[in-house]
Amino acid sequence: MQAEKPSRVSEMRQALEQEILEGAIRPGERLDERALADRFGVSRTPVREVLSQLGSTGLVSIKPGAGASVVRMSPKQLIGMMEVLVELEALAAGLAARRMAIGERNRLKSVHDESHVAALAGDIEVYDRLNRELHELIYAGSRNEHLEQQAKLIRSRMRIYRQYPFQHTARPLKSYSEHDFFVKAILEGDSEAARMHMHNHMTVGGNIFVDMVVGMPALGESA
């Protein structure tokens, strides 16, 4: 059989990753190689490659004899990751205030302004997308690739569980008002203020996330 094109592997990975992150495939759910091969019309070899790639991002767990399944994390693991993310985000904001180029600062302001419109409209989906872009702009602006990779990895792993605090009706506007402090500090090049305000913002969001996690029924148990 002719080997599948790399683009096909990429398409499969993107499709499965999106389904996992959006909750269509739930934490703990088994990913059957044969079923996936039939679904995508490919051999099992590229399916194994895709599952291996997803395993390297922390979204999928592969165990000998048990196969692959979507990672299921305990509340303790999730809370630990949130604590690390708070510090990474604060560090990124402080570095970005010192290192961001003019064009990047302009884009940051533009995204921030767009998110205000989404927050006022109560458009949670658009606000969530702009929120991700805003934070990723700050990671890139930190000029620290290791920090950027780790922050993105933690966010991607947590996203399975975070239909985020934006689901709370008032949260987009509250989130935007918190963003306003650290965005202005970054635009003004005030590293200490940017770091402090980002830390405060992430701590508030982190506390909401922790409350949500501890209220979830047995994350580490089978449903």
C-alpha cells in the first residue's frame, strides 16, 4: 500500500486534536486504531503516528497492552498545572513589556480592542478565541521560546477541562477589565506593572478554575 501523504497525517491530527479540545472525545475515552483507520480511510500506520504525536503533546496516553486513550487528569494535577501557568504568564508579560516590537504592540492593542466588542456582546466563543490570541502574542513577545512552548503546552492540556470561566455570564467583561491593566502596562513598557497585573489576572482566573475543578464529579474516576 502506498504511504499516506504527510498532509493526510496532519489533517487527521488536527481533526482529533480539535475533537479532544472541544470535548467531543472525552477524557479517559479509548482511541481505537482500527476504528480510526476505518473512519479516515487509511491504514493503521498513520493512525499510530497521529496518536504518537498527540501523546507527545500530553493529550493522549499510550499504554502497552491497553492502547491509546484521551488523558484523564486528577484535580491535583490540574491545580498544579494552573499554579505553574500563573507564574509563566506573569513572567511572559514582564518580558514582553521589555521586548515586544512596535508592530507586535499594535497587534496586541488591536486584539484587546476586538475582545472588548466581543465581551460587550456576550460572545463567549469569539472572546475565547481572542483571549487565546492575546496570550499567545504575549508569549511570542517575551522572546523566550522555552517559556512560550511550556505555556502553550499547559494551556492545551488544560483546555480539555476548561470550558473556561468565560461560561460565567459576567466573566468576559471582568476578564477584559483585568486584561486592560496588563495590556496597558505592556504597551507602556512597564515590566513590573505588566508582571504584577498579569499575575493578579491569572490568580483570579485560576481560583475560578480551581473551584470548577474541585466541583467536578470524580475527574480521576470512570464516569
